[in-house]
Amino acid sequence: MYTAGIDIGSVSTEIVVLKDESFLKSIITSTGNSSKRAAEELFERTCRENGLGRDDFDFIVTTGYGRKSTGIGDMVVTELSCHARGAWHLDSGVRTVIDIGGQDSKVIKVDKEGRGLDFVMNDKCAAGTGRFLEVMARALEVGVEDMGDVALSAEESVAISSMCTVFAESEIVSLIAEGCPVEKIMRGLMDSVATRVSSMVHRVGLEQKVMLTGGVAKNRGVLQAMREKLETDITVSEEPQIVGALGAALIARDEALKTTS
């Protein structure tokens, strides 16, 4: 039995394929300017690399920003449910999932069965998201992949007062002109993201264990700042960017088993 989950985000698209109950394949690609094309090309690539066709899949679930843009899937499921399920599958002790994606961030309270109980979502502005960090990296002329290490090299931070992307960028330009070290500014940015997301966590209610998912989870500076703000340990899976797609694939497997039972 083959099932798949496709998480079509605004910045990246991920696919996870399961064979029976085993993990078979995962791929991450850029979404580009067409979520429909990104999902379809990713699915075709996955089939080609594994010698599979659409008819070989018993069930496919699509999720994420562009989940309704393609006709590949058999079912559309919200990213909240998929992230909750994926995180819980990786660690059944997880009760709080923090997902920081490219264009939004969300905090999900999870029950002991891996179901989402409550959530808070920031999808109206880029504050505290991967997009926010990308803009700031450009302003500081630092690679996005290097931001975390640069921030951690600072012994102290400088406060970034604005979380609006436009105003924060202007604030950073002024700090650079004043001769403020880049690493101090970067650490201040990590702190500002952590402050924003931590306030969302407290609105839902912090429960142990906590897992950070999404592409920003790879940023060690954000992870450390989140741990300090929440005063708790936060786990990150080996590949945090595919947690939503994994959850979608698991839900697809559940649906496939229903039809065969």
C-alpha cells in the first residue's frame, strides 16, 4: 500500500510517501510562482524516482497554503491537523506544536491521540515568519542559512522595537548606519521572533512537550531564543520541514485502511 502527503506552502512544497507503515521517500522543493505546478512536478518527480504511477497510490492527502490548487489528492486536510498528527507521530509525548513557516506561524495544542485541540495562527502579517527573516537577512547582507550562527556568536543583543517587516527593515538600516555590530542586530531579530511566537504559545497555553516544526526550526538562533523565552526545552525533528507532509501521509494511510477494512 502506497500513500502520500503533499504540503503545498507559499515558499516550499514537500512530499512524504509511505509504503505500508514504513517511510519511503521525502522531497522538498521551492513552490515558486505556481503552487499547482510545484505540487504536480514534485509528484511526477517522486513517481519517476520510485517507479510508481498515480494508480499505485491508494490515497493522497494535500495540505498547506495551496492544498486546493491541484487535483492530485483524494482529500484536502488543513495544515493544523497535519502538523499535529506529524509531530505526534514523531514523538507521542508532544502536546504543543509550534510551526514557523515561510508566510505564517501557528501554535497547536495536541491531545494524547495526536489531534489538534486548539490553535493560534498568525497569517495576516509576515512578523515572526521565514519571510520576515529573509527580508532582514538581505538588509544585513547575511545568508539566511547563516543567520542563526551569526546571532549565537553575539554576547548580547540590540532590541528591535518593530515587528512590522517594513519598519523593522528601516530600523535595521539605521542601526547599521550607527555602527551597531551585525551579530547584535541578528540576535535582536531572533529575540523579536521568539517574543512574537511565545505570546502566541501563551494564548493557547504551554503544555509539555514542545516541538518546533517548519523551515525556521532549522535556524539555531530562533530555536535558542524560543527556549529562553518559554523557559523550556523544545525538540526539533531530524527534518522539521516535512512534518506537515508526514502528517498528511499518515492521514492518507488511515483513509486507505478504512476502504480496505
